Amino acid sequence: MSTVALKKTGSSVRDLVSPEEWQVRVDLAATYRLVAHYGWDDLIFTHISARVPNSDHHFLINPYGYMFEEITASSLVKVDLAGHILMETEHFINPAGYTIHSAIHGAREDAGCVLHLHTDAGVGVSAQQHGLLPITQNAMSLVEDLAYHDYEGIALNLDERERLVADIGTKNMMLLRNHGTLAVGQDCAEAFTRIFFLERACAQQVAALAGGSAYVDPPASVKKTTAEQGRGIAGIAHLGWGGLLRKLDRIDPGFRN
């Protein structure tokens, strides 16, 4: 993987990319800002990536060393599956982010966006032996689309990619044991919506178990019905995405630069 930072040219990034790529850049930068807004960021660590349209699995990822509230459409780094930086930039990328994201982008044609977090609730549930319990509406609606991957240390070993891919299979969310949460979507709207509900489910589980009393375990028939209802999450993702972008335009519009 190339980690050599390249110098910027005098042209603006928007002038150098297609309108389709620029839109993905705006959406991805918005996703970074939204993660920061909801308090899900982890200093400069964790990663969100998005595939470049009409490319050979090229994807965009954050410049290493930038806080999520600093990410802009222009600052995102374009790489290929081998980790080579494809467009002149003064930035470089986090090797651990490359390992996880290149694995899923390379294996899943539907992986337009891959979103990975290290929140307290997400890491907490990932470290619980039983994982995510179907005891809340959010958890029941997504638990059948949730995979698990055992912890192997900081994701610097490229051999881990084949096991990540095998563990997630065709599912769209994953708990990385002792590590955090991950969501996949056709685009940023889908991935963000999935991680939103997964993070809520994890936080609700931590709160329920912290109460000290036994939790209410819904009947199996109710769990099945709720899981079936939850399969429509991708269909509603864009309804909320427009509102999220309007929110950012009011409070933090710099992502569009």
C-alpha cells in the first residue's frame, strides 16, 4: 500500500472530477460531519468510505490526521484496492482503515459506502458474549441483517480481509468483536441510516442491562415480524437523508467545500 503523500495541483478538486464523483464526495463529507455531530467519532480514528462511480472499485476515504468535523468534499483521498493514492493530494490514509474498507469494497458490488465506528455503546455490545439482543424494536428490526467478526488486533494485517469478507457475507451490518460497529449501504444515505439504528440499538441495550433487573424478552413471533418489517430500512433511508443534509447546511455547511 502506498502511504506517500502527493502534492496538490493548482486546480480545485471539483474541476478535476466528474459531477457524479463530486456528489459522492459531498455525501461522504456530510456523513463524516454527521458522525461528529452525533458524537460517534473517535478523534482521528475510524473510517467511512464511498465507492467512486464508474471506476474500478476506487474509493474515497478520510485524510489521516483530520478530525471528522474538518472533512470536506475536496479533502477526501481517492485510492484503489491496492491502496495506491490515485489523485494528487497532500494527505495520506490510515492503513487500518484501508484494510477494512478495501476488503468490503472489493468483495461487495453493492458496497457503495462502508461506515465503521468505535462508540462506547457499540464497542460495549461487541464485547458482550451474547452480542446484540433482540429486546428492543431497533434491535429486532436489524438483528437478522447483523454479522459478527472476531477481534484480531488493530486491522493492519491484510490477511484479515478474507475473514472480514467471509464473516459479513451478504449482510449489511456487523459487530466487530471488542472493536466496534460497521454498516454497508448502496450509498451514504443507506449506510448512515443502518449505523444510526444499530448504534441506537446498542445504546438501548446498554441502558436496559444497566438497570439491574431482568429484561422483557418479546415472543418469537413478534421478533420475526419486526425483523421482516426492518428489511425495508433501505427504502426509507433517503427520506431522512434530505433532512440530515438540510440540518448540516444550517449548522455546519463547510462539508461542501
